[in-house]
Amino acid sequence: MPSSPAFLERTATILRASRPPGWCFGPILFGVGVIHSKVTPTTLPDLVGAAIQILTLSLPLCIIVFGLNDVYDYETDTRNPRKVDGEDIAVLPPVYHQGVQRAAWISSVVVMAASLGTRRIENILATSALVLLGWQYSAPPIRFKDIPILDSLSNGTIVFLSWLVGFSFGGESIFSTPPKGYMLLLCGAGLHALGAVMDADSDAAAGQRTIATYLGARRATIFATLT
């Protein structure tokens, strides 16, 4: 097994790019979804399956969502005062991009394998949509984060799909989603819009298009309030 400093450094960089504080978001949303479904896992196979899927929604999902973001945001990050001069997450050097992308592909396989293990089509569909959106939020050809308004809505949808994976774990139909699930989508979109308002000046300086740089701080705040 490789033990050189280069290997350890690359591994540490991938872990940092995955934003460890965010590892808990997916598992929490999964748990909330299970609670809302009112179908609690009780058998050993279901408990093991739930535990595995919870784990895949932590580090692996965060590598997809946050790691890829650092890769495809490189050009704008190098012009962003918040990234270059501030105390925020540092710019990810190109030498690490391939490693992060490879880790994202592996993570995608792991997340999907856990879903396929449930043998529940609703769960597989929800997980597939989550992985796909996790990629297309940052990566070409769509890159939702560069499309104002859709950047916030896609963020909210990632929150919703993480919840839906838990809701569908017990076999609940995705068509029986209660209103509280869609409220999570709107809350996620609103929180993203507020974050974009706070970062509007640095994002504008970097030439990055967000809901706040497109609509302006006031209208983006109104959007966040309404959602």
C-alpha cells in the first residue's frame, strides 16, 4: 500500500475538499426521511442496509458535491478574494484535480451500489437523481451553479433528494411525498440564496454568476424569504 508523503497529502487534500463538517448533512436528511415515511427498519437486513446507505451519504456524497465544486470552480476561485485572501477554503491546485475527480467517480459507484442493495426501485431512482444532480451542479455540460436562480433551486433539490432517499428506503412511493418534503427543498433553496447574498461582492469580483449577482442582493433576499 502506498505510504509516501505524496499519497498521504493527496488523500488529506481529498478529505479536506469533501468538507468534513458537511459529512453529517446527508445522514441527517436520510434519517428525517425515514421518520417521515413512518416505515422504520426493524429486520437485521434492513438495519444493515440503512446503516450502509447512511455511510454513503456522508463522505462519498460530500466528495461528489463539494469536491467536484472545487475542481470546476478553479478558474473563478483564483479570482475570488474570499478564496485567495480570506480564511475560506483554499483554492484546490490543479495537481489534485484528477485525484478528486477519480474519488468522485468511485464515490458515485459506492453510493449507487448501496442503493441497488435495497432492491427498491423508488430508492434507486431517488439515489440516481441525487448522484446525477451532485455532478451536474458543478460539472459541465449543465453546471447548474452558473445558472442564476437554478443555482439555489438545484441546491434545494439536493437537500430534497437526500431526504427522499431516506423516505423511499422502506419502499414508500416517491409519488406519495408529503408537503414537508417539498418544504425542505424550498428551505434549502432559500438558505443557498442567503449565502449567495453574503458572498455577492466576492463572487462578482471573480466573475461568478449567482442568484445574488444576477438579481441583486435585495431581490435575492426576497427570493430567500419567499422560499
